[in-house]
Amino acid sequence: MTEHPTSHEGRQPLADRPQEQTRPRQEAAPAGLPSDIPAQPAPQLPEAPPGPSAPAVAVAVSPKGAAPAGRREGDRLRFVGAATRRIARGLDLDEIVLGLCRATVPAFSDEILVYLRDPLPVGDERPVAPFVLRLRRTDRLRLTDLEGDELVLVPDPDPTPAAELCEVRSGSALAEVLRGVRPVFGDSAAARAALGELLGADHPLPRGLRAILAPLRGRRRVIGAAVFLRRGEQPAFDPDDLLVGAQLATHTALGIDKAVLYGREAYIADELQRTMLPDSLPQPTGVKLASRYLPAAETARVGGDWYDAIPLPGSRVALVVGDVMGHSMTSAAIMGQLRTTAQTLAGLDLPPQEVLHHLDEQAQRLGENRMATCMYAVYDPVSHRITVANAGHPPPILLHLDGRAEVLRVPAGAPIGVGGVDFEAVELDAPAGATLLLYTDGLVESRLRDVWTGIEQLRERLAAAAQLTGPDHAPPLEALCDDVLDMLGPGDRDDDIALLAARFDGIAPSDVAYWFLEPEDAAPGRARRLARRALARWDLEELTDSVELLISEVVTNAVRYAERPVTLRLLKTDVLRCEVGDDSPQLPRQRRARETDEGGRGLFLVNRLARRWGATRLSGGKVVWFELSTRP
């Protein structure tokens, strides 16, 4: 079958509708029966050659002779069964409406108009007012001749005119028909008035057309209406056709209800997954980041894979990739809890192996069989080193600047949630220009290949990408991520995929100044002198006054509470960053000093003069830092 050129949604070309079969020309299909069932002959139709652009499809016709009543009843039952199966095959709203149209035109009617409530209510939510119906789809075909002895179906260029929108007013004829739920013949007084409202005052129903108006009622309320139309030369609708129309309307309405509920659940799942993953990645000093996330399939968009990048004190950054077992809302919820826990633990600046240990305890508290794998790495751009701990996750791959791709030897460890397992961390070189790739097993494992084969293919893919840019030129990070995902074949999307790539730029030793200060009264003055010399070496004398003032305030506050030497570090990148560390865990808080107070104004000055500032608690104290722009 084909659809009318004015069909609204879910259009498909005629070639995609293999519904009709060729039979001898002298036979014709009655409008009230399926096209492949013998029945009474229909009147001969006028010849009308198809339009030049209209595709032709052979129509099914039936042999002459009247079928017994019992056989006609069996034919109707088979038709209803086939039609409901076609409707039930649809997963979304458009597929269900298209299934209804394909099942009924031309086997049951010559034309169909499907109206749905706009917007469609979901579940128990209260429908919005006013009650508006929108024409969702219309299909109409006509019979014509081709060369040879066969009849064909072609699109009708003149559909029955109908209004796009219809407001159902309380107490109107249309409202009463919809409230009655049962299909009605279009020749009754109530149905004629209802059809006039539905089609619009400017679009009266043409003479000679016979109609059935069937309300579409879901589980809780009427959600639309279907209008079945037959031309005058076709047999009139009979009471059995009302029963057929009721069956089709019921199955369609229930299918639409399920599709709307499924769509809402998919939307909630998609939003849940989206909120569990970072909206954007930070761009900390000394490292560039890029990421990708792909669900296992469009119909299962929720999974337990996640990635994260967390800035740490000392310009370091924590790189995290994890994978919770399963593809469900529960997996996504557990993933969100583990990701939040990892962020909290990273804020405490715990070593990677300790972070995995606490994640393991958290997974056990969440319940039994809450399993996950995780890779946790901390990159230090000053020392050009990376510390990695693994909990049953595929090993990372390091792409060197010379194009060599290396699978890092990291102890595998046990998955998170096993309990009672120690995790081990290793410290590795992270040379400038190298790229670290963290990923979940969905990228390298599928039904067609084992995980180690996939890892080797990924390593070769990275090496090949590096060869294209040549030695001493790292491939662009975003393009590298896209190129990695291109290695996936049609059968390789069995699992979610999370990908995190980090390009190590590092900070040159000449751009770092580091000192220890004894916790004594002379410490602020010494800090000012040291900072002045470093700024002169970096040609940043214009920042001297601001830096001396802010360092003096921060170091004074640190010396007041510290018992061990205070650390002072200056980093010059695109900004000037100053970090002051001490062994007191109490974080400073900005407050408004009273006029009689001698202190309490230091952080107020830092807040006014610095580009950014903050304080981070460490396992052995805290770090207070601030940044100043190096550009005028």
C-alpha cells in the first residue's frame, strides 16, 4: 500500500509497502475485507491512468461469487488478527499510527484520517485544556489500470479535505461521540455533526462518502479519533464493520498509550544519564581533555559507564573512568552514587588506591551484587608523572609523541564491590606531548572479539592515527577520539562506551618556583622577597604589588596556625598561580570584619584582587591558592 502525498508523519515510499499481490483484472477487492480473502465482487471501477510520478502497486482482488456468512466471519477475524499484529509491531507513536493506516487502507476503507490529542497526556497526568485534536496522518489510495490485465493502487492527489486542528468543546456533538467511546456510522445525525466539527466548517464531507467515526480511548481517557471512509461505489459499512473499527481503535489507542509512556521513560532515562555525566570537562593547567560517550543502542540509552576529570590541589587533575554492571535505571543510579563518591574522595586528595578502597566499601553498602570496574589516575603537570590504580578495568593506553602506542602495565585488581581486596597504585612517566586514553570495555570487547584482541586493535588504531600527523606532532585530541570510535563495526555495539583522552602538556621547571617557610613572624616578609625575585625572572614586574600584598595576607594566616614549615609555590602558565600550604586542616572563611577588629580583612582583599581563589583540605592540612591574570 502507499500513503497519500499529504500524509503527515512517518511517511514511507510506496516501494517500502509490500502489501498487495497481483491477481486477474476481472476480480475486485471489497472494501470491508482483507485483500487476500475471497469475497463478493465489487463494482467495476472507472479507468484512470496513474500520474507520471505516482508509483504503481498491484492491488489484490478476489474471485467472483458470494462467500458464506461463516466464511465471511472467519475472514473478518483473520483480518482483525493480522491488523492488530501490524499495529502492535510499532514501538513509537508514528509506527503505531502508520500500522493502523497500512492495515486498513485499502483492505477495510478507502481512506483514513487519524486525529490525536495535542499534547498527548502521559500516564496519570492531568490533560491540558483546551481539548485539541490534531490531524496526525491521512492515507488514501485509488484503483486504476495499468497496461495489461491487472489493477493497481496509486496515491490519490485529491485527499478528503480536513482541518489540521480541532478544538473539542464541552457539550458539542463531537464531545458526546468521543465520550460514548463506541464507533458510530457517519450517516447518523450525531455523527454528521461530529464529523463537521472534526473536519472543520470549511471542509464538509463530500457526498457519496460513507464513514465510521471511531474514538481512540486509552487506559484512562480518550486520546483521539479515527475516521474510516469508503467511496460510494464500494459496499456500505455494516454493523460487523463497526465491531472491526472498534477493535482497531482499541488496539491503536492502547498501543499509543504504551508508546507515550515508553517515550516518557526513555526521556527520563536519557535525562538521568545526561545529568550523571559531566556537562563539560574542566581545562586544568598543563593538560587538555576530550571525552566521548555512546550508549549501547538507541533503545537502551541508560547504562553504568561514566568518566570524570577532577581538578586537584597543586595543579594536578584526577582522571576517572568507570563501568557499572548492567543497562538499566538502577545501573545509572548506582553509577551516579559512585561518581559522586569519587568526586568527594578526590576532594580529600586521597591516593588513588585509597579512593578505590572507599569506592569498594560504598558499593558494598549500596547492596549485594553492586559491581563496577574503575580506573583512577592522578596527573601532576609539574613532576610530569601519573599515578594510576585499577579496579578490574581494561588497561589505559599511552600514545607517545613519537607515534608509539603503549598499553600501560597497571595491576588489574578486583572490581569494585567484591570487598576485602587491596588495590595497588603505580607511578609512571607522563612525558609532555603524550596522550593517555582511558576507556570502558564496550570499546574493545564485543560478541565478535575478545577484550585483548580489541585492546590490540585500539593500540594499532592510535599508532596509525599518530603516523598521519608525523613525528613530534600529536594528533588533534577531538579528531583522535572520533577516529577511535570509527573502529567500531556493526556488531561491536554490545555495551556502552565511555572514552576520556588527556593530552599532557605539563609545566616547564623554569615556570615553577617552590620554597619552604618556617612558621615564624619573619615568614611573610621572606615570602614577599622570594615572590619579587621570581616575578622579575619571569618579566612580570607589573604584578609585584598585587602579588606581594596577597602573599603577605595568605602566608600570615598560614603561619598563625601552622606547626610545621609552610610551603609557597608559584606557577607561571597562562595565569600566575600562587599556592600556600600548611598543616592546619581548618579552611579559611571570608567574613565581614567589624570596625574594631584588627584582622579578618585578608581574604576580603584576596577576593577583590585575585582572578580566582580557593582553599582545599588535604589529608595532612590544606592549600590556599589564588590566580592573577598575566595579561593586561
